[in-house]
Amino acid sequence: QVVHDVVAGRLEVSQEDLRMLLAAPDGEVELGVAASPNEQAQDGLGEARLVREAMEELDELHADRLVELKAFCDAALAEKELLLQALGTDLLTRGLKDIGLVPQVEQPLLSRLFKEIDQLCIERMAVADTAARHPLEAGRP
């Protein structure tokens, strides 16, 4: 189970700790124990089955994460598309002139636009500040 959890990424264990966990009760790691060919074959099949199961679980987990990532990206893109469409209307102009000109149903969208604009300004100011303090890094002599 420990090996399975380590392979699945649910447990972080150093190689030394893993050796200690897999050691026999007397402290000896059972790597050199002589076993019959049949026992070795059984052990090999069991290990192969565990590795195959772990890989299948990792593949399923990976596929699930890809679906989640796609859903997240789709939602983010839909949000950006909505904001771009709002910029194409006069919503921002009306909101800047007088918030009272914006119907209540459009106010959440206007609020999101203001937040995006604020974040963009913060990022641009940080870049400008960095360029002013370190002109060589910004590509200026």
C-alpha cells in the first residue's frame, strides 16, 4: 500500500524511509533472500499487477485532472469573453459617467470590469516601476 501511495503521489517518502518501511522485522531488507523459481515468478506477477493497478489509477487521475483543467479554462475563457463583449458596449462609458445610468442587472458585470481594469493597472504600474528601478533589465540602456 505504501508503494502504491508513493507511486500515486499521495505520500512523499524518501528512499531511505522507504527502505526502512519495506525492511523485514529483523531489520534486514529481503533483497537477497533465495526463493524458488515459482515463488520468484509469483512475486514478479504480484509486483507487475501492483504496478499495472497503480498506473491505471494514475491514468484515471490524470484524465480526471485534464477534464477539470479543461472546465476551468473554459470558464475562464467564457468570463474573459463576457468582459470583452461588455467592453464593446457602452457599459464602461455609462459606468464611468454615472453609476446611476447603469441598470442593476448590469452592475455586477461593471464591477467585474472595474476589477479587471484595476488589476491590469496594478500589473502595468509594477512593470513600469521595475523598469524605472532597473533600466538594464527592462531593455533600456
